[in-house]
Amino acid sequence: MKMDIIISGVGGQGNIFASIVISQYAMSKNFNVLGAETIGAAQRGGSVVSHIRISDGEIYSPIISRGQADLLIGMECVEMLRHLRLLNPQGTYLLNSLRIPTVLNNMGLDEYPDLQEILEAARKYCPNGYVIEASVLAKKLGNIQMTNVVMLGALARIMPFFEYERIKEIVKENSPARFQEANLQGFAEGYKLIS
Amino acid sequence: MGEKKFVMGNTAIARGALEAGVRVVAGYPGTPATEIVEECVGVPGVHVEWANNEKVAFELCTGASLCHVRAMPVMKHNGTNFVTDFLMHVNFTGIRGGLVLISADDPGGLSSQNEEDTRILVHQYAHLPVFDPCSPKEAKAMVKMAFDLSEKTELVFCLRPVTRVCHARGIIEFEDLPKELPPPHYEPDRERFIMSAVELPQFGGLKRPQIRHRWLNEKQNLLKQIMEESPFNWIEKGEGKVGLIGCGMGYTWIKEAEQFVEGKLPLLKIGTLPLPRRLLLSFVRGLEKIVIFEETEPFVENLCKTIFQEEKINIEVLGRSGFLPADGELNLLAVLEGIKKAGPTVKVNIPETPPLDIHIPIRTRTQCVGCNYRGILNALKQTVRKYKGIVAGDIGCHDAGSFRPIELQSTIYCMGSSVPMASGLALTGMNRPVFAFIGDSTFYHNGILGLMNAASNKINVNVILGENTVTAMTGFQPHPGTGVTLAGEKTSPVNVPKLAESMGISYRVVNPYDIKQCREALEAAVKEAGPSLIVSSMPCYLLSTRRGQKVFEPREVQVNEERCNGCMICINDFGCPAISYHKDKKKVSIDKMICVGCGLCVDVCQRGAIS
């Protein structure tokens, strides 16, 4: 068994928290886990991508290569597109339909593709995808920073590999006390987002 | 059996050092090495510090080592370059307590100004041993062994992890820390530790540097013997006449590639320099061709070629001298292409995916929304435009002012180079004002030397010190201007105005959230002969926010669409991610979700359309 996961987003979206929850979950199920992340200048609004590799056998590279990912979690549209070719077209993607323009988009010197175009490109590449408004829900729940837990909730709904109760426990363990309740609510609401 | 934890490669390296009984850890922050230092904090009896630069860190660690204490200087490749002068002396003297240099390389320049291979500097130039880990787990084992071997050989050992090892996360076993460490003691040994051109009668009057060089050369035999038996080198048997050699991450990529290759090719895993010569020779017996995968230069490749020439072995040696890409990181596809090209009969399945037919915008880095640098950069942009000025930049958060849209700094090289570069630009007599923009951490690193030089040589340069009181870019490490140690103890922060006074430089302290004040100070500096310093002083917004401290009174700002004429000054000269331009309306708007209410844009807009 192997499960290679990419989480892509923009600095500040809580990408690394999600990656730690997933990795600890896999560890708690006695799988081998290896991963990597691009950090550094990420908190300044750059692209952030986490690679998580889960296997019952030996894992070598911490980086997932072209077409090898089984799951792609896109926390932002363009950032998902940027890493889409890492996904096996037979795999699954979960996209938060949030669009965060780049500096050049703001300047009017570069076009950010429109949502329909993005969804079409993704669908054409991989038929098995889920698109949710995780940031909209997170904001409604009081804090856009909860986008990551909303997406983890949705993940527990679409991938049988992720057991709801156990992931919930790990979200709880990793949440600072003052965010614990809100994070668990976000997780539960995220689960309900997908029918 | 110790406890198993899911941690970063950098944590694994730190843990390895602590388990080996390291007592002094010092470094200067730099991606990808930063967390190694931070992860050593909090262990009783271990002194951990951020030094103001890597050379200071290394020298301090050497002092500790001479007292038979284990020490570890930590840096990224640029730091190792900076340490070169000291390295070329400590290699001759040797050390006492285990001294392990961590020199992290960043192939591909993922978060660096350059890419380079410090194995060459440390091994070829300084003749010191290097371990090149293939994973966080191996990095930990290597650090532990390096401390023992460093003491045994009396030589500095180097661990050279690359970004993919430092920033990988894996399951690492934590073993116990040593309960008791041997007490420090010091005995003078001037024959070793006074590096000077002293004549030595016992060597027929030869000078000491030559004799110490001889000592280092003689150590090489011992090192070669040790590496021959190292657990970090091994052979994996396979079929055929084409063999693969994987060094560090190169080995990891070969193992990854094996699942896409039919049959098993002979494989030699190398983790040490010097090379295990006998192991290498036994590996190539019967092979016609070898391909060497290493990060990043063809270094092991060239060492192999030399050995084969000495041994009169006729074998084709391929690698990063042109057969494989000669720059950038290795990756699965490059390794598979290399194997396919080297062995036409080997069946290689290169993974393919359908192309994407959609434009993907690039996301360039910028300052945080609310960052005070945006105020001083905007004032400088206006001043530069008015007086046809030139700006030499430096390393740090302000460097994003050189990217689109602001495009202010004209040069960025390495730590501290802005002030001397600007001095050079200024003294040519172009009759254009020249500025240097430098952050405070970089200033204390070695930028201060450039300022002293400008002062003592009366060079007409305008130095802007972005004083945000922390090393922000790498994650808020303290520096000599912060007033606190890494362990959280209070210290006296450097007083920059007093420093400027003592150098005889005129200085002006400004609040970067007051663009008008900044502009006036910059204009005054331009009109003044001789060097001048502008201290743009305000704590880092992001760090202050995290600590619940206010650096400005947040205000609600909005665009008056009737007044906005779409001139785009607030975008092109300011570049705040919260402001965007709408082509259809030819107006800008402020995204309330992103805006933090610093209010700087109100002063940027010349038409009063933002309030």
C-alpha cells in the first residue's frame, strides 16, 4: 500500500499544519511516512507545497515526482494547477475554489485564469475531483485560517483511508487550546460539505 | 529502543549532535540550515547561540573545541564561503574536542542567492573530510559518528546536507542524551595553535605553515582508511556492464528510480569524502561504464576519474560534467533519463502525464501586508526617481523591493555587499546619488564594515538601514540589535546612532510608516556631501502582530472611485498585495480580507483617492 499526497497553497494558509496532521495520522496507523516542504520565504505570500509519502514499505525520496501522487489537496486554485502534473490522472484531487491573485495579477500585467477555465483544465486532467468552498465556509465560521481543518474534514469524507474519528483526535491534539473548539467545528463542517 | 518521532531533517541533525554530547552550538540563520541551531535550545549544559556571522560562530566553536568540548558551527553554503579564511587555518592546526561543521547546500537555489557545492571548498580546498547524507536518518547517524571521528583524527569534520535532507520530514528514533560530559580543560600548545610564519629548527628552519600543511597531508591516509570501513558507503549487487554511483541525495534518487527500471543495475552508495578507494575499485571490476549522481558539481566524478587514471583502469565515467544536467537539483526524471541514455539496453519506464493547456501565473515573493519596509521603499523609490539615483541592495526581506512591481534595487549579491558596492558606484563621479539598502541583521553580519570604510574614506554614499530589530526573513532570530539572546535573556542592543556618531557619519532616524518624514530625510541625505545614514526604525510587523504588539494604529482605508484615475502609482511604486487594479474600470480597489490597515497607501496616493 502506498499513498502519496501533495498539499499546495499559499504561505499562511495552514498548509504545514494539514501536512503534520496527515503524517501523524499515517504514523498512528503504523505506516512509514516521509515528506518534505518548501518553507523559508513562504510566510511572505509565496507558493508552499508539502509532499507526504505514506507506505507500508521502504520510502526513498521525500519528494513526489511527476504523475506519482495519489491525492492532491489544492488550497488555492493556481497553486493546485502548478502541481497538478504531479498527480496521477487516475488519482483524486480536492480543491478549495479560492483564488488569490499574484502581485502581477494585481498590477494588471498577468492574467489569473477564471474559475471555469481552471475547473475545466483540472477535470480534463483528472476526472476524479472534488471542488469545495472551504475558505468561504471557514470565514463564515469566523476565521479564514480554518480553511485547512475544513479541508481535512472534507478529506475524511472522500477518502476511506482517512478515518474521521482518528483524524479528528489528531486535529485536536495539534490545535493550540484557544483554537481547539473552533478547529473541531471547522473539521466537522468540512465533512458535511461533501454529500 | 528510543522514542520515534516525526521530525524535520534539521531536527534529526540537532538531535544527533545532542546525543553525541555537543556542548556549544553556534550559527547564523540561513535556509535550509536555520532550525538545526534552534532545535538545540533548552538542553541543560549546552550553550546555543546566534552569532552575528558564520565566521564568528566557527571561531567561537573552535575556541570551545580547544578546551576538549564538542562544538558545532551551523550555516548554509554562503556562510561556509564566509568562513573560508578561518577554515584554511584550522585545517592546519586541527582541533581537540569533536568539531563538526554543518554546511547546508541548496541545489537549485530554492531559497538562496546562488547555488554551489561546498564539498569542494571543504574537501578539495581545505582537505577536510565531508559526510554527504542521503536522508534525515542517515544525517543523524553521520553527525554522531563525525564527532567521534573528529576527536580521533583531530580534524574538523563536515556534514553537508542539502535542502531535501534538511527540510525532509521523517520518522526518527530519539535516543538518550549523555548524562555526564567530560569537564573542559585547556593546555597551551603554541606549536599547533599559533599560526604564524615561525622558523622551526627541528625541521631545518622550515616555516610553521609548511610543517602544519605536511601534518594535514599525512592525516589523509588515516582518513582514507577510516572511510574504507565507513557504514555510509556500500555496494548493492546488480546485473550488466553499466554501474551507478549515488552520492547523498543522488543515492536516494537512484533508489526512487529503481522502481521504474527493469532489473537491478550494480549500485555503489557513497556518503564520505575521501572516497572509499578500495570499495570503488572492487565495484568497477567488470563494469564498462559508470554514471555518477551527485549534488551538484561533478566532484566525486572527477575524483573517480583521477583514481582510475592512477590505477590505469579503462572505464567510461559519466555524470554532471555534461552527461547529466550540470546545474540545479537532481530529480527522478533526470536520473531516469540518465540511466536510459547510459544503458540503451536497460528498460526504463519514464512516467508521463498529459500536458496542461492553461496559463499558470508565477507567484513572486513580496513583503508582508503591513510591513514597514514598504514605506521606506516607497519613499526611496520617489527619491531615486527625482534625483536619478541608484540603489545597491542586500540580503533580507527588503530584497523583494527589487522585483516587479517596485524594481528599486539594482544589485543584490551576498551578505553585506550593498554598502561597498554602493561606495564603488558613488566614487566613480557619475554625479548621481547612490544608496545602499541593508537590513539590520545583515548590517551586523558584516555590513557595518562597509559603512566604516565609507566613513573612513569619505565616500558620498547614502546608507539606509532597515532596522526591524530581528532577522525576519529566516523566522525571527535575534541579532545584536535585538536586545535578547537566543535563550531569551536580555542584552544591551547596539545603539546605531551612537555607532554612527563615533564614525563621524551624519544620521537620521525615521519612522517608515511616515513616508513624508522618510522622503525628507532621504532628500537631506542626498544634498549632503560624504556618507550619511538613514535608520528606518520599526519592529517587524509580522513578529509584533504574533506577540500582540501594535506597530501602527489600524485604520480602515478605502478607495474613492471618483478621485482614482487609475495612475497605478499605488501598485507600481508600492506593491501592496491588498491593492489591485481593475482593467475594465481603470480603477484600483483594496481587498478588505487582505488589508491590515497600516494606512501607508493613503500617503502613497498623490490624488488623495485613498482615505
